[in-house]
Amino acid sequence: MEQIFRTVLLLALPASGKSEVRNLMTQMDAGQRKEDFHIGPNLQLDDYPYVHMMRRIDEELERIGEERIFYKAAGRPFRDERDWGTLIMLLNEDFADLKNGVCVSPASDAAYLMERIDRASVAAGLPARISLCRTCVREAVATALEEEAKKLRTEKEAQYTDTVEGKTIIIECARGGPDGAKMPLKGAFGYQYSLPLLSSALLDEAAIMFIRVTPEESRRKNNERARPEDPGSNLFHGVPMEVMLGEYGCDDMQYLLEHAERTGTVTVKRDGRTWHVPVGVFDNRVDKTSFLRGEKETWDADRVREVTDAIREATDHMWALYGDNAVEHFTDVEVVEAGEE
């Protein structure tokens, strides 16, 4: 069996360095990446494009005098926090499509995307809201978003290969809770809500790389990277400040690590099953990654070595607890009961 992770969840607050780490891995020599990080050729998924498209749907609805569906207003948080689950359901579908090479040729990419969002909403416990709009409204929104929706689909399908064997699927997303919230987070906030919604197939092969920054540093870097003229960019999008404070003012990964049943993992329970998902922490509280937004030719070799060493430390920890590696390791590790300090 290939000595690589099959699926890595790349998790952190916004602007913590997730996309920069993905960019580094994409640019690395394949042999070095496998040796240093146990990561094969990358197949990459991200829920941010759906965040952007849900905002675009709302913009088009508002433009034609209709009520917004997903967000309270431009630059404001979700109307219903369970839409964090909608995003997870879309990732589950993307993961299954990627594994199985599912391609589609819809008559309208935008209409197909809106149908997917409705299905994901229902799976997350919400109503199918777009389908409740009048036909003329749906058609107007689809016409406005057709090119963007087609680009989203074709970019996903462009990654498909004959097999995912020997490759690593990297899935990027950010979760958090309100500024000043106490742990554990409640409701649909944080990783405590989103991780158990991931599909069993995904959890069966997942490890987590968590990039640690402070919420204050996340907000600083978010402002620094933002390019208003390119809101759909993974590397350069900016998150509105009300959202940063209301939905990303803290995160609960450290809490979940401290209250896991097995040291070095987070415990995920659903439908009578338990997953002990390995977690490696890349400490980016002192910024190591922002330079990776630039062209590779501009990267400083010493800084590349520094960030490579820090990522390797995280992935080594993940690898020691991953899959078959975990069997022997867990016979010697202290088991921490949930709720113990």
C-alpha cells in the first residue's frame, strides 16, 4: 500500500494559511512531498466556492427585488447557522464524485448548482429554499450565474483521474464560533457540529491538519489578503468583519483535542460509530505562510525550509496515528475520557 494519506482535512480560521499550504504542496516535487508529508499527487476540494455562490445567489435575488435566502444582508452572517451543514453536504457530494469520477452535462450549470444546494440544505435539516422561488425568479438567477457555475463544475471535474489510488484528497474548510463564546460551542458552530456530518466514507480515511492562529491574527491577515475585485479567489478573498467576529471569533479545535477519547485525535461519533481522527497541528501564530501567495520564483528558500519543517512536524504526528499505524500506537497511548480535564 502507498505510504500516503488518502484524505486530509485542512482546517483553520480564515486567512490562517490553508490555501497557501495547498499552494506549496501543489508546487513541490512529488517525491519530496511524499517523503516529507506522506501526501501524494493532490486532488483538492474546498467549500469556499459554495459560500461565494450562495452569496451570489442572494445578490441576484436582491437585484431583482426578491428576498435573500442564505445571508441576512451583504457582508453579514448566515440567516440560519445550519447552512454550515449545507456546505458539508456539498463537500460530501464532491468527495463521492471525485472518488467515482462522476461527470455531468446539465442543460444549465447554474440551475444544476441550485438543485445541489437545495438537496444539501435538506440533508442538513433545512428546507429546499431555492425551489420555493417562482420559476421566473430561478431562471433569472440562473442566467446571471451560468458562467460562474459552469466554471465551478468544470474546475472540479478537471481533477478527475482514472483512479484515486496513490493520490491524496485535500479538503479545505474553516469553522468557528462567535467572538468570546464559551466552550463547548453550541448549535451549528465549530468543528463539533461539522465533523460528524462528514460522510462515513470520508471519515474512514481522514486525517486532520489544523493550522493554529489566534482570532486576532486571522482577522489581521484576512484584511491584508483581501482583494475586493476578486471575491471568488481562494487565495485573495476577504471575509466581512461581522462574519469574522460572529462566526470566526474563536474556534473549538483545541477544546476537541483536549476532550478526545484518544490523545492526538478528535473523537467523532455518529449513528453508533466512533472515529478517532488523527490531528497534526501546524503552529502559524507567527506567520510562516503569507509569502506563499506570491509566484514561486519569489519564494525565499530559507522561508520555504521553515514552513516545510513545520508542516512535516504536523504530518509526522498525523501519520503515526493514521490507519494501520494507529493500531500499535494506541495500545500504548493514554485514553482520555470525554469531559475529563
